[in-house]
Amino acid sequence: MGIRRSLVALCVSLLLAPWASVSAQKSYDVLELPAVPSELAAKSLVFAIHKYHDRYFAVGHHGHILYSEDGENWNQAEVPVRSSLLDIHFPTPELGWAVGHEGVILHSADGGQTWVKQYDGLRYGEEGLAFYRKMAEENPDNEDFPFLVEEMEFAISQGADKPLFKVHFHDGEFGHVFGAYGMILKTEDGGQNWQHVLHTTENHSFYHLFDFAHLSGDARFFLSGEAGLFLIGDARSETAVQVESVPWEGSFFTSAAARDGAVVLGGLRGRMFRTEDEGENWEEVQKPPTSSIVDSAVLDDGRLVFAGIAGELLVSSDAGRSFNFLPISGGGRIYTVSQGPVGSLLVGGPAGIKKLQLPQ
């Protein structure tokens, strides 16, 4: 049970490939060395692409962070680490955060041009151990805290080996990061301090947390993850409760909230499910056979686009009840898909960033 389990899912092995090699060597030079400027950065491995405000951002291996005004011409940011980066979020035009391997959290205060390191996985176990030891002393009747003390002791023995998959800030000060083996941290001061909140999440098997999206309400959200994990939470009240009715035990790598409030989940072996009532009832999405579904995007016109790792692109015009193939190809493996400039998609993968025109 817990973080002693081995990796089991296709996309986990994909995303953690750089992590695995680092783990074997127990070397963390990537946390001390800056990313190397490269004219080929936009054609190198990309894990996530997002648009925030009027700018596009992409993150990838070796600490690459790219930004663009038009989705075609990309500039490489100054980044203080060479860790592979997996997600990025800008709650305001100037303030942004990026996360990735070695538990790294980066921050930008100038719209993504330059970055500083706020946190890394070497701190995760040490700070978590001190926190949960104190919680165990103050709450002697709570059986969870001694268990979390053991988990933090094990995390220390493993070093900075666990990646953060997602970052989301509710405003310029209050944010969360999520990752492998149930890692979850929060900040209320723009990342000056990161707090452990693992004990507030109903994820007792420490399943990986792959994706995050908003639900209706000020700070309500859902998390999707490994082994059919689906959590509904409230950031302000610091709770995340597992939905037990999920009709599948495979991993959900991506999720999207449609405009009508429905939640659509996609994952291992191309399976997709949908709920209109936050998990009380489920239906399997009607779609063509595909590889594992690894990313999704909500387009400006409300359509949903989901991507298969083998390069398939699916589109739904009925809030995720059914999907059909888009008659365009990413030309190879796809790890991420995003709304692009008017009439286009941006996709990323091993060959970098590509701009694809959407059919009219």
C-alpha cells in the first residue's frame, strides 16, 4: 500500500521515464543547472501546452519553457533547472507557476520570460516529516498521522524522485500542486511557503493525481487519477472526497468540464466516461477505438477535443456524450493538445509543437 507500489500504467511509465533514470543514479544536478538555450527547443519533447490571457506557453524536457504570442514563433525562457517540466499555469498575465520532475516548482513574475525555483522534492519529505510528526503529537488519537510520518520517512529515503503533474492557482496567492503517489501541496502566499495537505485528501492508496478541473462554485474542483480515482473537493474548506461510483478501475489521465457542467474523463486503453451529476450516475462515452487518452481541451466554441497518445484527435459537439475523429493528424505521438489561434489547435509531443488547422 502507499508509495511502495510499482508504476503500472502506460502513461505513468511514459511521463516518469526521465525520472526513472535519475532515480537510479540518485543525482540531482538537474536541480542546480540552468536549462540550456536551444534554437530547437520548440521542436523538442513537449509535455504540456496552454493558453493563458493572450500568450501561449509550453513546457518540456531539460527545463524547457516556451512562450509565444501567435502559437507559431516561440521564445525560450530563462529557467534555473534542467528537470523535465509537466505543467504550467498563469492566474494573471504576469504571475505564473510550472511544475515537473524532482518535485520542482518554478515561479515567474514577468509573464514567463524568467523563472526562479520555489520548491523541489528534496524538501518534500523533510518538511512533510516535521509537519506530520507535529500533527501526530497534537492528535494522538488520529491513526492517519503516524502512517503519514512513515510515508514521509520513506520519501526522504527516496530523495527527490517524485514528479508533480499539475499546478493550479485560484488567484495570485492561493494555489495547489498535485503529483505522483498522491502528492498534494498548497500555498496561500504565492509560493513563498508550501504546505502539506495530503491528510485532507481521500486517497488512502496514494494513487497518482493526473488532472484537475473546476466545478461550479468558487473553489470547487475535481481530480482524476490512477486506478479509476475521481475526487471532488473544495479548495477553501480543504477537503477532497473520493467518488466511489466510478464504473472502471483503469487510470484516468485527463479530464474536462463541459459548459453544461458535465465531467468527461479519458484514460487507459482509450476508455472515456461522463457524469452529469458529479459521479452519482455515469455513462461510457461513445467514440471510435483509440490508444490511451492522455490530454484534452475545451475550445472557445465549447467543443471538447481529446487526444490519444498514438496521434488520434477526437472532437465532441454534444458536451462529451459522443466523439468523432477530427480529419487532421498530429503526425505522430501526442502528449498534449490546446486551443490555438483562431481556427487552429496546438499539439505537442516528442517532435515538439505543431499547429494544426481545424476543419471549418
